[in-house]
Amino acid sequence: MRAGFALMALIFLVAVGCGRQKQDSKAEASTASVQPVEVRVATAEVRRVPRTLSVTGSLWPDETVQVSAEVAGRVAAIHADFGQRVRKGDVLVELDKRELQLQLERARAALAQALARIGLDPSREEVVPETTPAIRQAQAAYEDAKARYESALKLVKTGDIAEQRFIEIEKAYQAREAALEAARHELRVQLAAIQALRAEVRLAEKRLADATVRAPFDGAVAARLVAPGQYLRENTPMLTLVKTHPLRLRVEIPETAAAQVRVGSTLRFTTDAAPGEQFEAVVRELNPTLEARSRSLTAEARLKTNDPRLKPGMFVQVQLTLADDSSVVVVPREALYQIAGLTKVFVVRDGRAVEQKIVPGMELGAWVEAPASQIRPGDMVVVSGQASLVNGAPVRIRPARER
């Protein structure tokens, strides 16, 4: 039995060896049958260009305000509508003023009544009187009582009048003196009340003026929020007014580039609303701290020119210059092969195509920046026939005269 098992094992090993020899032979034949792919190549070059960083920003209006009235009332008229441009001081909305006018007339009447009490004409309400009819009446009674007292003082010394009579005259004199002081005090009280009534008149005048809502600056109406006949409480928004000149550019700058932007720096940006155009804005404010989550610095700039194509709310592409002169490796645009969302470049090394997955950088005309860690200056990159290539495939460079 042992001899039989040994014989079977020997037969199995011989069969396996024969199978491997056949597979190796097929593989050698397949390799030998692969023909090099004929391609055209170009040489990666070094260019010295400014180093820039592209970030996304947005345009904001210079000012935005929701216009409202400080008084309650019913909307009588609206003089501005959506999209309309207005000037500073233009009347935007008017409320019903009848009740406010009556309140003003009542306040003026109360002031005139208080002025009449102290003998002043309402047309001379700013005059501060030194005396009033009541004071003059009290002054006359006081002077009469004083004369009687001085006369009685002499007579009581000579015994011409009784002591009791002198005491009565003295008390009458003191009462008249107190009455005069009370009249003067009453004048001060009335003057204070007049001041309060004058304030009431000015407040009523202001409330009447507040029923007419005016534009706080030159701008345009972005939204109309009320309708004629609608009753509004105090400070209810009526219109949204925006000031579109100068526009503000707000941009989030990555932490790595934050040191390159300062107050006074010029930012250049482009937008799809004006293809091929480049605009400029000057940095006016910088956030003193970085945003904690994104580690970015918020900068706000003012546009140098007023272009009607630029509107608040637009997204723009801002180019930040990080270095004025830096070396980059570039390859022809034809060398980029894009498939399934990936960008590849095939480099010819030792007669074979070496695949490099790259993230393209800035575009310089017909050339594109490539990562220096993957593409070296002087490398031959494939510019035609990439669809027929795989990593490691043999290639034959087409001579220049065959191009």
C-alpha cells in the first residue's frame, strides 16, 4: 500500500509541474504579444509666477435698514415700491395724522391756558416774567401792612395804642409777608408747569412729524411689507431699504493666508455675472479673531468702482496673492486625462507609462500647474493616446517629424 501511495503522489506532482509550465508559457506569449502604445509627449517645465489662492466671497450692500415709524397709526399712503430708487429725505410712507394733529392742538391749548394764568401772551411764551397779577396784589397788601406795622411800632412805645392792638397789626403784617412769598412760590410752580407743557407740545409735534416716514439715505427699496389702510403698531417694519454703493466684499480667508491680508490691501475678484472682467476692492475692516470652526479670518472690503452688473448677494471668486514670485512645475493642458472624477497625468519613465493622480493648480494659458512632488521639471508627459494607457504599459514616443 505504501508503494501505491508513493506512486500516486509522484503522478500528481508531475501533473502540477506540467500545468505550471503551460501557464508560464501562455503568460510569456501574452507579454510578448503586447505592443508598445505610440504616444506624443511634451516636457514639464518650470515657470516663475505669482502664487495666488482662490477663495469664495460674497457682495453685501453698504447699508440695509427696515424703515418703520415711531408712532402707531393707519397707513394713509405709500410713496415708494419694490425696486424703486429713492433719495435721502424722500417721503416713503404716510400715516393718518388726524388724531396726532388733535393731540398737538390740545397740548398747545393747555400751554396757552397756563401762560394766561401768569399774564403772558402765547406769542411771547419764551419770556420769563418777574411778576404776576397775584404777586402785584400780594405786594400791595404787604406794603400796606408794613406801613401799618411801622406806625403801630412807634405808637406802642409812646402808649398811644394798646399792646393788644399792636400785636394784631404785627400778625397782619406777617400774614401779608407770607402771602407775598406764597405768590412768588406759585409763580415758580407755574413756570415749571409751563416748561412741562412746552415739552408736551414739542413731543406732540414730533409724533406728528413721525407719522411721515422719510428715507434715511440714498438707496433702493428691496421689499414693501405693508399696504394702504393697514393699522401698524410702533416700529412695525414698512419697507426694506438698501444702499448699494459702495458695495462691500466679505470674504473668509484661510488661516494659512491670513497674514497676507491687511487693512488697505487690494483684493481682485471675478464673477459669473461679468465673464472675463476683473474687479478690485480695498480692505477696510478685519475681524480681530479667527472663526473657531473653519479657522478662517473674515475680511471686509469696499469696491473701488460702481458697476451696475454687480449686485448684493452675488458670489465672487477672490484671488489672493501669497507670493509675488514663486517657481511652479507646469504641463500642457493636453497632458491632463480626466476620468471618473479623477485627473491623471502619464509620465514616460524607462519606456513605460507611469500613472500620476494629481490635483491641478493654477492655469497659465495653455499650461497647468502640477504638484512638484509628482511631476519633476524635464519629465516627459504624454499628451495624446492616454485613453489607451494603463499604469506600467510600454510606450513608444512618436518622433517629432511624425507629428
